[in-house]
Amino acid sequence: MQQSTVPRDSSCLQHLPVELQTAVLSHFTSPSDQPTLQAVLLTCKSLNHAALPLSVRTFRNTDHRHGGGFCSERRNAQFLRYILSTRPELAIFVENMIFGQFSSDPNMGYDTEALDEDEELEGDRLLDEYSSEELAIYRKHIVNALSPSSMSKFAEEWVKDLELGCSDAQIALILMSCPNLRSIYFETPYHQRHFLRALEFLNKTKPLITSGLKPALSRLRHIYCETQSVGSPGGHPGDRNPGAFFQLDALHSFEGFDVSSGNEVERFFNQLPAKSSNVEEITLRGSYVSPRVLQSMMRVCKAVKSLEITRGIYPGPVEELLPGHVLASILPHADSLEYLHLNVAEEFQLGVPTQGEHLCLGLELRNMTCLKSLVTGMRSLTGFFNGYTVIGDTNTPARIPRVRGAPNLADCLPPNLESLEIHRCGEDILDQVQTLILEVQEGRSFRRLKCLRLLFDREDVNPDKVRLSFDPALIRIDIVFQSLQNRLYDLIPSYRKGDMRVDAISSPIYAHDLRKQWLAIRGRDIGCASTDLELYEAPGIIQEPGLQGAEWTG
């Protein structure tokens, strides 16, 4: 008797080609679905084969209980063992690294198995020790990366610190061992010794590659770093120096929160050859970058396409970065810069402000012929100060006159601008805006300008007096009356809710969902933020922080 057989269903996941399996499983790689991906690894051989590369695509090592703090040395050791000893074939699939603070001092990381931050497991250090076979593998990788001629005291110190379990040495080796890295996110190191030197060596030397893979860091496109000022010892100025990253050949995007801006940083950039960096996008948030550091930074870049600077809300350097300083730095990139976002000192007292020659961007802004999108303040463009400001030591609010020699709005704007957003607006700007609108509608100038957003200070402006005449078919005009709290929200305050705290709501490391919301609604007045130099409730709906993408869970 012939036995009937059930035809195989080609629509079942395990029967699909590996490429399609991977595409389907990639939808289970968000933090909320990470347990689902781990469960898939245990189902069958075919799905395990498809899910394994996704399981290591992103390696995160941050203190999950806090918005900042040291990474786990144990977790670093586990991942090194996994990609260099247990499953070395998976190293090529690692694309993103996310680290908390790391250090050249051992025993600085948190214990992933401890229930309390002050609790230590008995024999914890013993569990982190490497075998002699593992150390031999790590030594070989370091030699191959640096080449034998570079196997000097630096390399010997690197291996020794690996043996001690220093997170700085561990992370330097992890970066070196993953040839297809696309992005690195990290918190400013504390007493780093190997991380920056490893980046420099790996960028300049030619590794002994026998497998046909590209050298480490040859595909690294994006770096994000931040300095947490609360709850950690903090980094030294040399550890916060962004200059080393601008030397990486493949790097195109750099974003930093509270990066260093001291004399050491300026000297470092000045030592680099002009136009030697391929970085095209620069974002400096919560920033106190000095005028000289910004000028040196822009000097080393070949062609900057995007620049965003948001001032920190606490006192910065003696020499405040003002719009005129920024313009002087970007003029050499007039044939490449397309996006400029400046939110500098318009919310803060500047002594006797009308005598400052750098308070406006000025007429030379017209020379930025490639600029398509501009976001900045009313004073930066027109020299008008909004509302009443306390000057000097008196407590009497006084009306501040316009900056002497300030240009009119239509006289200083770049000719090819497509989008313009002006914050901190007052009634003084209305006549100049109306003149600009007429020029656009009559086709006399700014023919590409299709979107104009005006953010008025809600407490200082009567909405009934804000009247503009325009044709919505020719130009879109958005008018927002923004509260003081939401203006401070745009300046990236720290965030606290219950036990959760992050120093920057723009952090992709510790506040990914807050970052997404902040990017979506900044420059608006949705809801109302609660701020007292620190954000307790943000506009809109707050979700728990997370990070998109697969993460290695060990």
C-alpha cells in the first residue's frame, strides 16, 4: 500500500531562501523583540544559520540601570571570546558598537549579574580571566593589525591590559577585530590608554590581511560620542578630544555631545594638514566649542555639507561662540555646505550685547551659495533682540537696541535657500519678513525658497500683531508661538524621571526614544516641557529609551 505524503509548504519560514529568512528575521531585531530573535536561534539549523549574523549586528555594552556610567568588563570579555575564539566567522557581521564609559583602570565596569550597583559577586574577577590560548589569539590579532614592525611597547602594554581586564584595552581589540564596522557610539573614556592610539595605528598602518577582508575601520562611516557630567568621574580633556576621529579615512559623520574645547584640542587640529579629513557632517550638541576650535576643525575638512551647533545651557568658555565666528569658519566651505543649524547664545545674557561685532552672521552669509536649509535666531540674521533683558548687575529689564550695522533679512540670505527657520522672533522682524515674502512671490530673488518657519517667543509677543500677507501656493509660512520651557527643551537639557536620568535627551546611547521625539518636535510648541535647566517632563508622549537594531546578547 502506497503511503501518502504531505507536500512541503514552500511558504514556511524555514523553507525560504536564506536571504529571505534574513530579511524576515531582521524585523525581530529591535530591543523589544530581542528575546524573539534569541528564541529563533534555538528552533532549527536553517533559522539559526539565518539569525546568527543578525544577533551580532549591534553589540551594546552600557549600564542598563542608568543613563550613563561604565560598561561591563565581563561583557566585553564574553564578546571577545565569542567573535575571536568560539565563532570567529561572525566578526564580519558586526556593524555597530555601543559602549558606556570605559577606562584603562581594571575593575571599573559594572557587573552584569549583580542585582545592585554596589553588590559584587564572589569570585567575579576569576570569571573574567582569559585562558593562555585566548591570549595567544588576541596577541596574534594585535600583531596582524599593527604589523610586526609596530609590535613595540604599545602592543605589549595592550596585551598586558587585556590580561588584567581593562575595558579600554578590550574595546580597542573589539574595534580592531570587526572589519565591517559602520558606526561607533560611546561615552567619553576615563583614563583611556589604547582606544585613541589604536584608532590612529589602525588608520595609518597596512594590516597583514590574508583572508581578503578590508582592514579594520575601512568602512567606519559614523562616530557619536558624549560626555556624561553626572554620576561618573568624567573624562580628561585629552580623552574628550574629537580630533583623532577626523583622521579616519572612511569617516563621513561626527556627532558629539559636550566634546572638549580646550587649548589641547585646538593644538591637535592645528597639527593636522588642511583639507585632510573626509568628514562631511558635523553635529555638536550641548556644545561649548570655542571660535578657534571650530575654525581649526573646519580647516581640516575637505568639504563640509552639514553643520549643526547647539549651545549648552550652562556657562561655557570665556570666549563665547557667536554667529560671526561660525560664518568665518564656514566660508571656506561655501561651495559644499547645504545645511546649517545654529542655536547659540540668543537665550542668554551677553553683557553689553550691542557692541559685539560677531553677534550677527552678516552680509557675507550671501556667499554661502550652496546653502539650502538654514535654522538660526532672529538676532543672528537681523540684529534685533527680542523682548526685555536684564543688563549688567541691575534687576531692571531694559529694551535692547538693535546691533549696530546689522543687515536686513533679505540682504544677507544666500540666494539658493530652500528652507528657512528663524527662532526667538519678535515683532521687529515682521516688516523684514514681509519684504522677503514679496521678493519671493514676485520672483525677484530667492526663487527656491518654499518654506519659512517663524518661532515667536510666546511670553513677549502678542499673537494678534503677527500678521503677514502671502500666497500659500508660492510659499509656505509656519508661525509658532513657543514657550520659554520649550525653547530650553530645544537646547537639550538633561532628563530625569523616577530612577532614570540622562544628561542629553539627544543621546542615541541612553535615550534613543527621547532623541527621536526631540528631533521630531524641536522648534515647535507641542505640549509643554517642564524645565529648570533640567527636563522633568517633555512635550508629547514619553516612551522608555531603547535602540533600534539587533544587539548581541551573549
